[in-house]
Amino acid sequence: MKIGILGVGHIGKTLTQRLAAAGHQVTVANSRGPHTIEADVLSTGGRAVTAAEAVEDVDVVILSIPLNRLPQVVPLTADVPADTVVIDTSNYYPARDSRIEAIDAGQVESLWVTEQLGRPIAKAWNAIGSHSFAVKGGPAGSPDRIAIPVAADRDRDRQVAMALVEDTGFDAVDAGTLADSWRQQPGAPCYGTDLTREEMPGALAAAEAERLPKRRDLSVAAIQERVGDARTNPDAEYGVRLSRALFM
């Protein structure tokens, strides 16, 4: 497939590497221009382009940028055909994104994103820590292979997103509609806990919406105490231990 990725942060970098290695035609862009994208991001065959080029003539657009910056890409995605699959990997963290009133009032993050973009999306790769995503993928059928939940409203969006999750080395689990995608937001039992395909449905079902914000903020405070700020990600094992202690 032809895939355009916007964003080369922790998740976007691994997506570029894994999807290109799986044989997809991957273009990737950031806000500073293709010349600023490091060679290791492109080491498996991805190609650095401008942001406008990344969303042209592709089957899939993956948005891997902070949630509060998603409204800025609306001019880029406005002309993307309706049948192009758009996948969002973002999460809402007020310490990083500043306060978004609608989400603070209870709106599901993915539904807020669809409102900003004015189009359907799929939600994937948001419930795994970036370090786990970078180092813990494995072939299909591997023992204890980690699962990633995928939410979408359109069947094609769901099918494509789940297939691409599998291509990145993880088991895809159907997490239902975007209205239910709060079950994979920060603070939920499946978030950052590196669960298997067998464990994931139970974790999704156990999520309690009213508890998510407090748990999310507790995890941020714990990470800040350990690493010194709200933007640096902890190592994979600490992140998983913390998430399991707070969210499950």
C-alpha cells in the first residue's frame, strides 16, 4: 500500500521503519522539512517528503503528531479523498497539549479528532508505549505477542488499520467504534500495559470512563518525578510496570 505518515516522533519513526520493512511504499514528513528527517528513520526504505506530498496519491494517511496539533493539518487533509483511510495515533495529555475544554468535559478523544478533521478516522497505535512499540514487535504467532486495539466506524478503516498493525509486529484487536475508543485512552487498563490478544478484550471491558483522567494524570506525575519532565518517555519496562500498577 501507499502510506503517508505525518510526524516522526517516537511512534511515527517506528511506524515508518516497520511499514517500509513490511513492503509498503512509505513517505514521511514533519513540520520542518524533509531535510531534517534523520537517516535512521528512512533506514528500511521510507522516503522523506514535504507534508503536502505525504498526503498525495496514497491509500492511507497516518497522523502521528500531538493531539493539539491535529487542527493544523486540516488544510493538508481537506482534499484527501473520502475513501482514503486516515489513522490517528494521538492521545490527550493536558500537561503537553494544554487544556481542551470539550475533552475535559468528557468528549471521547477520537470523536474530537473527527470533528476537527471533518472526516472518519481509525484509532490505532495509541495504546502502546513508544519504547515497547520500538522493541517488542514479533512475527505472527509468537508467544506472548503484544496486542494493539483498533477502533473505527467504517469497516474498511478498521480492516486496513488492523492489517497494518499486524504488519508492524503486533496482534490487532477490534476495539469497536470510535464512540467506544475511550476504552483505549490514557488511564484505561489496556493503555501501556503490553497485553496479549487473549488479555485485551477483558481489559477493554474493564475500563471505567470516570476514572481515566485521574489515572492518566497520576501516571504523568510519576513519570515527571522519574525522568524530570512530561515529554520524555520512560523506558519500556518502567512504563509498563507503572501503567499496570495504576490502570489495572
